[in-house]
Amino acid sequence: MRVERRKPFHPMSFRLRPLVLFALGLFGAAEGGRGQAPSYSAAGIVNAASNVAGALAPNTIVTLYGANLAFLTRAVSPEDIRAGVLPVALPGAGVRVSIGLLSAHIYYVSPTQVNLLIPSNMAPGPAELTLRVDGRAGPAVAIHLAAAAPGLFLRGGPWAVACRPDGSVITEERPARPGEIVVLYATGLGRTVPNPAPGEVPAQAAVLEHWSQFEVLVNGEPLKQDRVLYAGLAPGFPGLYQINLRLPEPAPRNPELRLRLGEDASPAGVLLALEP
């Protein structure tokens, strides 16, 4: 099956945008294939930050690309969140995604793209993902869940989504400086302490369970541990993690950034706009 790549799922400035914009969708009608079974494959199930297929992790935001995935286009709204938990189905959309015996929580649906959250209580290992539209099932696709499968969110091209503590976005026109504190955003970093319930909108910070194994690589070199100030859940956004770090001094221009947790690392080629 040919997978059509749409605009990748990515956040902007999280402090300034409500949850509905974070879901990358607008309410409204869209053409859908009523009566046709959903169509997708493993190649179209990707980490929503990196837009790369492969291993995923519990509490990871995932983008699923395909055809006949929904009858309409709809994003989660604040009214859809009940008791601090994302819904497993958006009202009127008729879309449900199961991973093994559990239901995934839904951020956004459209005929060609669905953004979902893998339940945080799933164990690493093989699993099957199935999407249903009004009970009509697509294929059961094998996926692999790892303890961690990091991906950094991008704001366009190779540039990492990054901001300063005041929320201002770091760009090529307003780059970071050596020694400055910056905040990065990711998904796929696995369990935290405490670990959120499936679909839970975290109300407070929670550090990575395996904090001692977490590294930020700058041009392939691990940043000193005392410069990683925080790595854990981003309050208010299910499946989103934030990393607060102090940049090295001196620092190279526009370095490559990677996140590594044990043997699992985010994809190469992600750059931070930085002026030495």
C-alpha cells in the first residue's frame, strides 16, 4: 500500500496554545470513504514527533497514516476530556483504535490520518494495532513496544521545537546562546515516577523512571549530567515529555541533538538553532 505522508504531527509553543491546537486539527467535515474498510500498514504507523516508523513505547503519541480512517475530520476539544482523561473515541467520529486488548486514546481523526496515544500501562513486547470505523475493522498490524523509543518534535525541516523558560520559541532568527537554559519536547520516553494512568492529562511534573540512563547528545557527545535539569512529563499534555537543559559553554553552531535512554536513541539529523 502506498502511504501518503501528510503534515507531521508537531506541537508549537505549548504554553501559549490550547489542547485543541496541539492535536493538529480543526473541526469540520472532510470527504471519507463510507462503507470502505480502513486501510493502513506498519509503514504508516509512526512516532508522532519524528514521523519515523519502528519501535514505539507506552505513553507515546503516534500518527497513523492510511485511507478510510474516518468519515470526518475532528480534533479533541477541552469538552471531550472527562475526569482528566483523553477520550478513546471522539463524539461523532466513530473511530476506535485497539492495541492488544486495550483502547488507545485519541487526539485527532481524519480520513487519512489519526493521532493517538498508546496506553501508558502497556508492557514492552509485541502487540497488534487495529483501527475500526463504526465497527468496520482495518487490518491487525503487528507493532513492537520498547521500554523507550524517543523522538524529538520538529517545528519544520530539521529544527527541534525548543523554547526558553519564558516560553519564547528558539528559531534561526532568534537562536539559543551557549550556557542558556532551553526546553525541548519529545514523545516516547517511557515510564515516569509517578507514571500516569492511560490517557491521563498530567497535572504535575513526573521524572523519567530510568533517569540515570537518560542522556542528551550534542553532536554525538553526552551533555554533562548536571546540565540536564529535568526530563519527564510535560504537565497538561498526555504523552508529551519535556527536557530542560543548560547548553554547554562553548557550544557549536546549530548542533545535532539526540535523546538516548539506555540503548534507545531518537533519530539523527535534528538540529537546534544556536549561535556560538
